[in-house]
Amino acid sequence: MPITLCYRSHPYDHDPLLGADVDQLSSRPRGRHAGPAPAARPARTGADPGPAWAAAGELRVPQITAYFWVIKGLSTAMGEATSDWSVHALPPELAVLIGFAGFVVALALQLRMRRYNPWTYWLAVCGVGVFGTMAADVLHVGLHVPYIASSVLYAIILAAVFVSWQRTERTLSIHTVDTTRRELFYWAAVVATFAMGTAVGDLTAVTFKLGYFGSIWLFAGIILIPCIGFRFLRWSPVFSFWFAYVITRPLGASVADWLSKPKIIGGLALGDGPVAGAFTFAIVILVVFLAITRVDVQRPEAAGAGRPHPLPQPHPQPPPAPPGRPAGPSGPAGPPRPAQRRPPVQDWDDYYR
């Protein structure tokens, strides 16, 4: 007769995440009566991990704090002043080439990181700030493209980046920037915002003749819109973040131009070089503080809130309890145990033992 093996089931034996059902394998006849062994089922791990550049890792951007917005504003002003200083101190072609090379090196260092690092991240932001300003100025100064046309062009590019990012990753949240592909989308959006912000700042100051100081008040009022919408009107956090992020660029550029440009065109005539140096020094001090304290490192709970899971995973369900005894909190308790009877009392001393 066929010989079967007895196996006491375990709560995880029926877990679909662990492969085949152990009860079915253990109760199959053995020996000459046994049939062909069933093919092992691959373990389910959720979504296909895909290529290495789409594999999830640790978050590569900082937590959004007051330090983030302060350094972001300083970097936009520094990029504007550094770009204007370099194209006057050096031949314009050489200055643009150096700015592009610095941007590529800084971005390459950031992409090599597998987690957020304040030094490489803000170095990449500063590199984008300088090169983004140059990209916008080249269209106007070199190709004589009006500011309104360049503003519309960069706005279309930014919209195309957001649409591609959303369709590919199903989210624009920075709490999900944990793959190389998402980080590339993120930096493409950052470059587009810097270029568009530069063009928009010059558009309001020069074309619309608001001046640098008037542009500061204009963009300071506009940046309050996403703050109020998020705080009181329950606007989307992702939309509010990118709204404010885009506006910080023309706001910072207007501040830098107001401080550095000659008085005859509405500035304070402090000079591009001193203004760029002062903003750079402030950025370095704040980045040193962040590198020491790590107060802007995203926590796991903040990261998990914005990342959609590709395939919900079921919780392991214990098998039904055998008859005769209810299941315990950790699964079936097995067959009922015989009741333990106390030996007959021989003496009152034994009773109290």
C-alpha cells in the first residue's frame, strides 16, 4: 500500500508568497507509487524589478524643510550672479563651456550617490543654477530670442518633463525619488525650472518694465499662493511643492539682479562677483550644518507615504483550525490535549502544595 508521510501544518505553509503548498507536497505517495514531481512555482515578489536603473533604493533628495527653501533661494540668486559675472570676466563662449562642464561633473557626482548626500545634492543644484541661467541668456543674448518666447519655450519643456515623468512613474512626489530613472526625471525638471525662471524674471523686469525690485514683490506675492492653497485649501502637496519650486527661481534671480546691477537700471551696484561670493558662502555654511545634523534626511515613513506599491501583497493567512479546539492567535493549535488530572489528595498538606 502507498506510504504517506504525516506532516503537521504550519501557518506559513499555505502562504502564496512562499511558493508551493507544503501540505500537498508532504502527503503525496512516495516510492514506486509516486507520480512525477510537480514543477516548483516561482516565488511572487510583486512587480518585476526591471532594469537596474529602475531598481528602488534609498531616497536621493532631502526632506522639505525651511533649510531646503532657504538654500534653494540662495542657489538661484548665486546662479544668476555667477553666470553674469563669468560671461563678463571671461569670453562668453568659454564661460558657457565651463558652466556646462561644471554642471555635468556635479550631476555625475550626484547620480553616483545611492542615497541623499547634502554636499553632492546641493553642488548639483548650484551647477544647475549657473548653467540654467546661461541656457536662458544664450537664447536672448546670442540668438536674440525675446524673453516672452524663451519663457514660453521653457514652460513647454517643463510641462513635457512633468507629463513624461507622470506617465512613466505615476507620481511626481519627491518622496519617491529612489531610482536612477526617477532621479533623471527630477533633475530634468530642475533644469527646466531654472531656465524658465531666469527667462520669466527678465521678462517682468525688462520687457514688462517692473524693474528688479518690483519683480521681487511680484514673485514674493505669487509664491504665497501655493503656501495658502496647501495650508488652508487642501491643495495637493505635490502640486503645491512644484508651484513654489518654480517661482523660487525668478524670485531669487530678481534679488540677485537687484543687489548686483548698476543703479541706473534699478540695482544697488554691489557687483556680480561680490554678490555671487556672498551667496556661495551662505550656502556652504548651511550645507555644513545639514551634513553635521542630518536634519533634512527623509525618514522611511515620509518616503512610504508618497510611493504607490505596484502590486499589493496579501498578508499570510493561517489555515483553518482543526475540529476540536479553537485556533490561537498565531494559527491552529493542533488536536485537543487530554486534560491533566491531579492525583487524589492524600493529605491536606498535599492539597496546598
